[in-house]
Amino acid sequence: MIHYFTLKNGIVQQAHGTDFDKNSVIWVDLLSTSENEKKHVEKVFNVELFTKQESEEIETSSKYFETADEIGINLHYLSYDFETYQNEVVSFIIKDKILITQRDAQLRTFDETAKKVKLGKPQDGDDIFLLLLDARIDYDADLLEIVTANIGTLSKEIYKAKHLHRDILLRIAKLQDTTIVIRDNVIEKQRVLSAMLKSKKFPKEDLDKILIMNTDVSSLLEHSGFSFDRLEFLQSTFLGLVDMEQNRVMKFFTVMTVIFMPPTLIAGTYGMNFKFMPELGKTWGYPFALGLMILSVSTILFFFKRKKWL
């Protein structure tokens, strides 16, 4: 489907289809379009759209490039509901002040930008691209805020938990993975913004906006780094608490083993079938053996408590 926006007499209008006037169009949005629709757009606007392979290239040169009359940009948009996430590739072409976008997924930031475009007064495709980029940076900030809130909740659970479970560690790992993915997306935008600042194709009045967005992106990178450090700290805390719990268990079994070693030795000694064992023939032999066992246990307990091992 093709959505496009036109600017006539200062009024922005949205329409659908392929019946557009090149002279009034400022934004063409291609959403899961057919090959025929793509060829039509290429012919009308004299551009070469990105192939799927070109859009997904990871080299820096494929993220942003310029020619004499065209700018090409490829960015990953993170689609995330905190259960599963997926990186969607979005391609941008700016030529003759017209913005052409290619995507295969319905994205919230595009819908929000479309509303702003209809309510505002963008002059050309450059302005719309900056609106889209700004909306995406705000969305990344929202994702990081949600991650931060989840880290805070998880931290309270760890400190209040009487028993630590495996799912807590898995949740920490999941948040770490999410933070890394968000950070990768933000770094990608920082590279594009840096390239835009060096470009001479954007009007001077746009440079201040680009600088502000670049500052916002730098803040997001710092915030994501801080969130990752918090998660590493929580992971270390969790593993430390698990080790302490395991040490307590091992300590208990060690103490019980040591306590019962002397009684076991005594019982084993009197369980030997030697003919001459004087205590076996005495009436006080059994109480004597029990008393000896109790005395040995009491001595060990007293020694452990004095050493503060219990």
C-alpha cells in the first residue's frame, strides 16, 4: 500500500494509491508494497528503491550515503512488547525535497508522525524525515524508561525474596539482552545524525534540530550504559546471594557430619565383635556408651559456638 502526503497552498493532505502529482508530493510512504507499485514510484520520482538485501546490509556505508542529488538512509526500528522483540528495517530516500520511505511493518512512530504532518506545516521531505527521526528517538527513550522501571522492580524482588529462583536470573538476562538491542539501535541513529551534521544537503535551519537530537541520542547511550551496569550489579548480587545460601546449606551439612562423627566412631567401636571388651559385660556399659556419645556431641557444639562457627 502507498500512502502519500501533498502540500498545496500551505495545506497538507494525505491520500492513498498511485495517482499522485510529483510537484505537490512531499512524502511517499511504501508499506508492504507490490513490485508493480515500487516500479511505479521509481519511474515517477526517478529513484532506485532499496532491495531487501541492500536495506539489511550492516556496513556503515549502507546506513547513510549521499549522491549529487539524493540521500539514502537505512535504520532499524525496534518493535517490542517486552515479551518478544523484532528489528524492522526502514529505508529512507530524500530527493528533490521529497521523502520516500520503505517498510514492511506497521510502526507506531510512523502513525504518530503522520498525525503531526497533517496538523503541522512541514515545508518538505527534510522536515518530515526529521519528525520521523525525532519520534523514533522519543520511542527509544520510552523503551529505556520501561527497562529502568523493570530493573527497579526486579531489584526490590531480589532484596525482599526469602528464596531466590532461577526465573529471576532469566529475567535479568532478558533485560540485558533488551538493553543491548536498544543500545545498538541508538548507536545506529547516532551514526546517521553525525553523517547528517557533516552533510551540506540539509538546510542550515535544520542543523540546530539535528544537534539537539544528537545530544538526546548521546544521553540515551549514557542511560543505556547505566542500565546495563545496574543489571550486571543485580546479576552479581543474585549470584552472591545464591552462593551464600549454598554455603549455609553446605555449612549445615558439614556441621552435622562433624557432630555425628564421634558418636559414629563410638558406636562402631562397641559394635566390633571382640571377645574381650570389659564394658560389654557390665550393667553400666550401655549408659556409659550413650553418655560418651552425648559428651562428644556437646563438646563439639561448645567448641563451634566458642569459635562463632554456628
